[in-house]
Amino acid sequence: MEKIKYDLVERKNPVQLPVDLPFGKYFTDHVFEMDYSTGKGWHNPIIKKLENLSLHPGTMYLHYGQGVFDGLKAFKNEEDEVVIFRLKKHIERLNNSSRKICIPEVNPEFVFQAVVELISIERDWIPSKFGESLYIRPFVFGTEPFLGVHPSATYKLIVLLSPVGPYYPEGFKPVRILVQDDYVRAVRKGLGDCKTPANYAASLLAAEVAKKKGFTQVLWLDGVEQKYIEEVGTMNIFIQFKNEIATPKLSGSILPGVTRDSVIHILKDWGMNINERLISIQEVIDEYKKGNVTGVFGTGTAAVISSVGWLNFKGFEMTFNGGNPGELDLKLFKELTSIHYGKMEDRYGWLTHVEKKEIEV
């Protein structure tokens, strides 16, 4: 593999971030880029100035949607140390998504090092306030200009960085979720387990309908029987029964969330009865009526843990913990964020430490 090239801009002034940092609206000075072409493989790796893309109107991605992405975070702790949370796992998921839609896989070790190099260069963009972080968005898309349905012959990988505040700026407040059976997002053996733009485009209409009704997000049911709960638009879901914590199993139609995986590890370490299985919405309703559902929460990179205060299906509304955050939700949030910000030992080896160094250009 070629060595990474550098085309860096001179930073004349210190980085200035707003006091109330929004999510996803600011971007750092540089990106990592790499190209792919049939016969040549991945080549031309470079860390360069952030600039607009120039694309041919016939670029295949624009017409046929052959693209994947991922999302993870870097944090700065009180000692000014920079860490990336579960970088290897996210690169693995990016490659899993790529395989499903015929995008060539990247070399995991090389991209791992490239992300670390980019974060090292842009470390001044990482906010240090609790709840804030540097969001890392790697994405790959087909770049061949051609009108015809087949895998692109050329691709581009870009790693984009964005300093972000909390996903929910109002703080750790329970969200209101609508269980959706009027629309289908994904089906097993489709693209539901891939982080690809098509999945998010398919979720927009239902999400807008839900918002107009006063709900924060949508909880999808399976696309075949419309019976089993799957995931929320931006997070995996967990149901806290009286004697069990259950989350939908990875059946091929939901995203294998990295935060989901992290929470399962933690709950097992705490000796809790955590199971990945099919969960019907009717089971949730029946057990709720019996008083056996003690809480519901979601997991995802953006919000980490989201406490669900209300769940509504066909007009039947379930309220959890009186609309207040659940005790387990808060405990998990504290555990994960303590690992993120270095307040707790990284006993799982999930953090990649980024050294501060000068790059020879």
C-alpha cells in the first residue's frame, strides 16, 4: 500500500468552537481520501484540505445509490488525552456493509492508521466539554460516470470529521417513540444490516409523520409479518422486562450497532440476564399490562443511551418510569461515557489512544 501523502493547510488562528456546539454542522480543516479502480485497487491515500467534491452528473452513486458509511467518535479527557472509541469494530462494520452492495473492502489496518493520523492532525478540533466529541464519518461511494445498473468500476473513500455537541441538546430526557406498521424500512436478506443511505432514505417519510404527531422517532416492526420489533431509526432498542433484558436478535434486517454490542458486554459483566431474541410488539404490550416491563432504552453512537419514556402502538401508549429516565439507562450512560472520557478504566480494550505528533509534510 502506498504511503499517506499530506496536503495540509496552515492554521493561522486557534480553533474556535461555539459555546453550545450543535450536532453535525461544523467540520474540521482536513479529510482523508483514497481512490479505488478495477485492476489497481485502493490507491492515492492523502490527508488534504476539506473542499467541495467535483462529480460528473452521471456518477453512478447519484443514480443507483451504491454507497456505505459509518459513524464513530473521538474524545478528549481531562488530561488532554485523545481516544477513539472502538475504531476497529467500526471499520469491520464498514467492510461488512461494503460486501453487501459490491463495494471493494478497504484494508482494515491501513484505514485504522489513516484515521489515527487524521485525528492527530485535527486534535485541536476535539471539544473537551462533557457530552461533546469529534464525530468521525467514513464513507465510500461509486464514482464511475455511467448510466447502467452494475457495480461501479471506481470508488472514493472519504473520512470526514465534525466536532459535535450532544445529539439531544435538551439533555438526558426520555423520548417519545411511535411503533410504526404503516411503512417498512427493511427486510431480512436485504440491506437492513448495512449502514447505507438507502436505509435512511426509506425511513424519512415515517419519521416525518411521527414528528407531526409529537413523537421523537419511529420503532420499526419486521417487514414480513409486521409483528416483531426491530430498531429505531437512529438506535437499537432494549426492553427491560422484570426478569430479563431483551434486544432484537441480529436477523439480517437491523444494524449491528457497536454501542448495542458494548451494552451487551457490560450487562453480561454486571451479571444481568440479557438475551438477543425475537420480541413481538404484542409481547411488550401484554407484559406491560401485567406490570412486567420496567423500562425501554435505545443505544447508538450519536446519543449513546436514549431513555424511552413513552411507546405508542395503534393509540395504546405505554409510559415507563413515569416519563423519567430509568435507573438502568442512567447507569449505562454513566458507564459508557466514563470510558469515553477516561474517568473509568478501559477494561475491554475499546479505546485507541492518539498521540500528539508533528506530521512531516
